[in-house]
Amino acid sequence: MRTPVTDMLGIEFPIFAFSHCRDVVAAVSKAGGLGVLGAVAHSPEQLEIDLDWIEDEIGDRPYGVDLIVPAKYAGDADGGYTMDDIRQLIPAEAVDFVDDILRRYEVPEFPDDGSDTDRRSVGAVSTTSTAAPFSASAAGPQLDIVLAHRAAFVANALGPPPQFMIDKVKEAGRLVGALAGRAVHAERHVQAGVDIIIAQGSEAGGHTGEIGTMVLIPEIVDAVAPVPVLGAGGIGRGRQMAAAMALGAQGVWCGSVWLTTEEAETHPVVKQKMLAATSADTIRSRSLTGKHARMLKSAWTEEWDRTDTPDPLGMPLQPVLTAAAQARIARAAHTPGSGAEKLANYFVGQIVGDMNTSKKSAQVVYDMVEEFIEATQSLAALLEE
């Protein structure tokens, strides 16, 4: 299966697999796609460990890394906020609301003996870090580590990549990618020097815009041609891959579909929720990061959606506000029927309705390719008739 992106990266299938789990990244790269490690939650030390492990696993096969550095960020003008700065800006009303949620749902405190390691890192926020989450200050050291390794592709998941990021990646001879939720965003990415655009529709998990994938892909393809475009959002099967490429995409970017694979490190309770969920069981919510992100509906999203409660704070205040609470929820959610279980959720797209069986990541790749072939052959048969 040959497209411009397979030629650019030396891969067999134009399937990009975004995952925070190194096992998924390695499995997809070995299966012929391109595994892309979501590194925002990694400390520099852990990122070094995981990239070394991936390279040992996949040999000379290519892989990528995804960072999150937003285009606009509080404190940019003065060098960026530290974690201490951010904590001082969080209103007491917001802190009290989170504490009230945990109290009403009877989520236990951390043990006093310091034995619980879950409190140290949750999602995209390390509670021990001095650099603010999602900031250029946090991404700079990560980028240096990535470029000291063999990553062939570096993507920014939130807004145009900062110029320092584009310059460093290109100087190292690697490719730069960026996600876009509107055609105008994609045009700005290309003007800045981005090599591959990921057109991400509203159906996707995580941070998304409001335009659906079916409309967005051809708009972006037309706006940035001949720069290659990957389709993203609501894509986890071969028929959806065929549709994306019929709309002009030259590959697909998938994230949610890997969350229920056998290799995925998704919280067991959340994984079971995903396996049982329908495509109607997600919501775009600001309750975890401060920006609209699609995730599973849960008691957590319902609490933040009430009209009589504080609005979520902006990024980066919201993730700092909620990080410790999410750690406590994750630690206690293993108890069936508990309040923590009701609160537990994670980012996932509307494709969750098709994620009904846990498979190996490689099998997901092979199933997508097989169904893609069947779909394109069916279309070709229509033309012959």
C-alpha cells in the first residue's frame, strides 16, 4: 500500500498509531504502520527509558513522538509559569468544588505513609514537576531527548508547532507534523514549515474542534495540497480508512482504537467501560485539561456540566487543579460500584462504539488493512459494473 506518507517514512501501511503506551507504539511499527508515542506525560528520564526500549524492540523500523505545546499559553510573555505560579492562581472556589466531588463520591485520601506512587503523575500532569504542563518549558527537554534518538517523525497535537520546535526537528533531518481542526489552521501549519497535516475531526478523542471528519478532510486537503494529509477522528476500521483516503487523505491517524488493545496501559476499569460503551457515550468537556477534549461520559463530566457549579478553568490551571483528584480516583476505581468507579473516565473518540473486543495491536492493523482492501475492491467493482 503506497502513498506519499509511506514513501516519506519508509512504512508499509499509512496507519499512524498515537498512544501513550510504548508497547502499542512498538507493536504497530513492527506490524508495518508508524507508532507515535504521546510523550506529554513523560518526565525526561522516563522518555529516555521508553525511547531506548522502543528502539530495542523495533530495530531499524521508524516511529514517531507526539508533544503538546499550545499556540497560546498563560505566562508565555514572561517565560512561562511554574507549577508554584499556577497553584497560586487557582481560585479557592475551584479547589473546594473538586474536594466536594471527592467527598460526596467517597474517594479515599492517599495513605499517609508515602507508599502510593499513583499520586506522582496523572494523565498530562506530573505533580512533582516544576515546569507547567503543556508548556514550551516542559517540551524543550523532551524534544532534545527525542532528537537524540531515532524518531523519524515529531508531531505537535495542539496548535501550530513553535518555531523552535520546527527548526530543531528539520535541522535534525526529521519530519514535522501537526494536528488541525480547521482549514485555516492547516494553512498556518504549512506556512510555518510543517511536513504532514493531521486533519482531526470532532469525532476524535482528546482535544478536538467542532467540524466533523467527513467535512474537514477534503477542506484541508484542498487548502494545503500538495502537502500530505492524514485523516483523524472516527477512524478505527478499514472502511473508515478507505473513506478518509477517498476524501483525499494519504493516510490515517488513529488514537482511540488502541486504548482497548491487549498491550494498552488503560486503567482496567476504564478499559471495561470503553468496551461496553456506544458511540453516544462520549462528550467534549473542558473538565480535565481546560480545553475541549472528547472523553467518556462519567459522573466526573456530569459534575462539571452542572449549571450550579464553577466553570472549568483554562489551560494550564485546570489540569493542575484536577491532577491529584484524578490520581485518587484511579487508585480507588478498582472497587466495583464505588464512587471512584463512577467518576473514572479517559479521553476517547466516538469510535469507542466499535471497540467491543480487546485485540493485539498488530491484529488491529491487519484487520484495518484487510477491511480497507475489501472496501476499495467493492468500490472498484461498482465502477466496472
